[in-house]
Amino acid sequence: MILIVDSGSTKCDWIAIDKNGNQLLEKIRTKGLNPAILSEKKLRKTINKSKELTANKDVVTNVYFYGAGCGTENPRIALKIVLQQFFPNALVEVSEDTMAAVYATINTPNEAAVVCILGTGSNCSYYNGKTLEQRVDSLGYTLMDDASGNYFGKQLIRDYYFNHMPENIKIAFEDKYNLDADYIKHNLYKQPNPNAYLANFAEFMILNKDSEYIRELIKNGIRLFSKNMILQFKEEIKTVPVHFAGSIAYFCKDEIKQVAKELGYKTGNFERRPIEGLVSFHTKQHN
């Protein structure tokens, strides 16, 4: 059994296949396994909660894990150890989530492209057809992650508290969420995964895109992400497309295309969930 895993900070999807790509189990979902945020103890606890993974852990031969927080060495090694201990008979490979986005969005195996992730977090890399290049080290959701779910969640809460929201949007926002200051601070400073908590507010933004305020909020975030991340590759984007993966990218594709035209780069493919493309990629690897 081969496990292919696509993990953000909020959720983690596991697909079990045989070497011919046939799916062996229903897709398994756990909470996100971001080793840059969660301790090894929390990572183990999350995996152990899955009855399906526990029941099949001894027959797994390969684990291909792609995840948020796996772009730096120490978190990646920590997660690999946890997975290796849980799946004792498996070869485990842990890669950053950007590689999943690359394999899921490029049109041919050796296509060069700039590939962006806009989900709970955000990232941007250049893939030359063989290797990945990043020109900005990620410092995590507190300082970076422009145009991500947690970025937009933070902007919505700020605008609510600074009274920058139109009145009708403010009322709708109050109806949907608990906006008590103590409750928000408890979730941000006392609970695990504050980035995922913030990202939950982004759903409101997607559901209210008919508002000019919301559309401008989205475009301002995309402009910030483009200037800080995509335009780092100003020479490359003259000749290669910019692909996008993740739910924020997928639901905001119209706004992304508008900003791309404004700033002079060409958008390529939009993939909401990269894991389907990973199944095809790894099936070819095993044949």
C-alpha cells in the first residue's frame, strides 16, 4: 500500500493506492500536520486518532508526504521520524507542500513555471523543470503568508475592530462568528494552530464576493503577495506561466487574473486540491 499525503495547516488528506494507481481505501482526512507549528507529541496524537491509518499502518510500503511547514530541515526531519515510527515497514519521504503544487499544476513533467500556493498559508517558488528555487525564506504566518486564508482572516478581524467594514458586511460578520475579544484572543494565544483559526474566517470573504469591499480586500492581498513573492521572479515570469494551487487561489481566480494583468504576469492553471495530480505522478514512478 502506498500513501500519498497532502497536508496544510488546517487539514490533511491521505490517499491509499496500489502501484497501479488503484485507490484502496476511501480518502482519509485528519487535522493538518504542520511540523513548524505542532510538537512531535501533537503530530503523533493527530495521526493516532485515525482508525483507518492505525488499522493499515503495518501494510504501508511507501509514504509520500507533502506539507506546509516542511520547507525547512528541522521540522521536516521531526515529521519524518514521527511518520517512520508510525509506519514501521514503510519508506517515508517528506517534502514541502510546494512540490505537491508543482506536480499537480504543471502540464508536462519538465515544464518550467512559477508555482504559488494560496491556502491556509501561502508560498511561491520557481520550478525549472527539475528543481525548485525559492528566493524568500518563509518566516511563517505571523510575518508573511500574504493573501493566504490566515492573512485574510486577520484583515477581516482587524477591519471589524477598526470599524473599516461597511455596515451590512459588519452585521453579517457578527451573525456568522463569535467576535468577543476574549474569545478571539483565547484562540490566537492559548490554542494550537492559530493560523488555521484565522483561516476559518476566509470562508466569509468567499461567500460575500458580491461586495466591493470584499473584492478590494482580496485584490489588495493578491497585490501584496504578487509584489513580495511572484515579482521576485521578474525575469522568469516574462517567459513562464504562474500556476496556483489551494482553495483561496481557486475561489479567487478572477481577482488573481485581474491583478496579474495589472502587474504584468500570465496566470496558468488553478488547482484547488493538488492530491489528485500526485496520484498520477507517483503511479508513474512505481511503473
